[in-house]
Amino acid sequence: MKILMLGVSNAGKTSYVSSMYGAMSRGHGPFTLRAERPADHLWLLNNAARIQQGVYPLASDRRSSYNLQLWHSGQRFFDFVWRDYRGGALTELSTTSPQAKQLRADLATADGLVVMIDSTELGNGLRSRSKVRPVVATTLRLLMDRTAPMPLVVALTKWDLVRTREQETAAAADDVLGDLVRGVGAESHLHGAVVPVACGQSPLNVTLPVLWCLHIGIVAIGNELVAEVERNAELVQLAERKRGVLDRMTSIITGEPSWDQIHRENVQQYRSGMALLQPLIEPSKQLGSLFEDVYLF
């Protein structure tokens, strides 16, 4: 699974990925994250520790990529890639820059999208909101081209800085995100969430964006496995009715697979599919329970 994180400059992307990793390395319920590369692990944890002391990293001017592992109850469970693009990349898709070309290629194969919006920009009048609207419009346009299941998280960053005007900011977010919410909500394969996020000394909801993307991705894989094992089970039942001496003789004459062969193959595929499906069920339920209080669309 590949998750892309995008947003305008100074939306807090670099701070978020470090804070998220720091929180998830400690654990959210039975779930933890680990970076595949020790250097990434140390860099993200060091950043997270500094952010909790009020020291924020400089904004990213390049594409960063992290190979991460989701662990469940002490067992490695699900691997994914997290990619963070520099601020402004989303609104430069139409350009011919190497960054834009790479982003277009990544978006074509992305399995999840996290869009970071600076919540302090939402309540500062129409001019500030105008910086956000192109990001929302581009996100909607990109998602309308997708046909496979796709999670989207709109993370309203720096929520700790709008505590004194939360209602005003939430109303502004409703206004700016209206078309996106309606467009995504009308498509059964798109799964959106709006999550207020804060890093720093009093972090808020930093684990939810990544866990929502993983939840939808795991459910999608589970649904594919269910469809496959159900098909295998149907073929096993059909083969049990049709196999026999006459079928085996016919198979020898025609060179076509016998129903005995079809039975064996589908029994094996059914067992293999169930072996992959069973470990997904309980973690998927546990992930789904985390979003009862989250605005989903």
C-alpha cells in the first residue's frame, strides 16, 4: 500500500509525519509502527521529541519516502509506503517539473491520500481561504479518476492554534470542503474523513489519518480475498458433484482438466486464501472502532 501526503506550504506536513510516527511507535491500542530503515526510525523519533519540546522542523523542500510496518499485538502485520511531497506540489501538477512528473506517477498508483490543510488559514477571511480552494479542487479532480477503493483524509492541522475559535473554523472548513465532501460521498469506492490534528506539546489525533488509510486499505484487501475464497468454495462444491470415473475418462481423451483436478486446485486455493484472510479480520474490526467519533464522508 502506498499513501501520499500532500498540502500547501507550511501546512505542517513535516511535523505531522514525525509526530505521527512518535505516537505510533508508542502504540495506539494494539497497533504500533516501525520504520524499515533504522536511520528513518531515529530521524523521525528525534524530530518527534523536539516537536514535543516546541521545536519544529523546517518545512520540506523535497519528496520524502518511508517504508513503514504496521504491527498488531507484537506481530508484524501490514507493510506500506508513506510519501511526503513538499508544499505546493499538489497545485503544480500541470507543470513539467521533475517533481510534478513524479507526483503524477505516484498519484496514478496511490492507495491512500492525506491532504493537509492549515486550519489557521480557514478563519482568516476569504483571501486566506483562497489559498486552500485550489488544493481542494485539485484533490477532487484527481479522485474522480479513481475506480478502486481509496481512502482520503483531510487533516486540519494546527488545530491547537484555533481553540478559541473552533466553531468559526469548523464552519469555514465546511464551506471550503463542501464540493469535496459531496463529490467523494457520492462515490461508494471513495472513503473520506476529516480529522482536526495538532502536533507539539499537546498532540491531537495524530494517529488517526494514517490509521484510517490503513483501515480502508486492509478492508479492501479483505474484500478481495473474501470474493476469491467464495469463488473457490463454489467451484469445490461444483467439482464434488461432477467428478467421477466418467469425468476422468473424458479428461484423458480430451486433455481437459478433470473435475478432480479442479477440486484439488480450488481446495488448495481456498485454504491459502483463508490463511491470508483470517489474520485480517480482528485487526480490521479494531481499526474500524477507532473512527466512531470522526466525521466520515
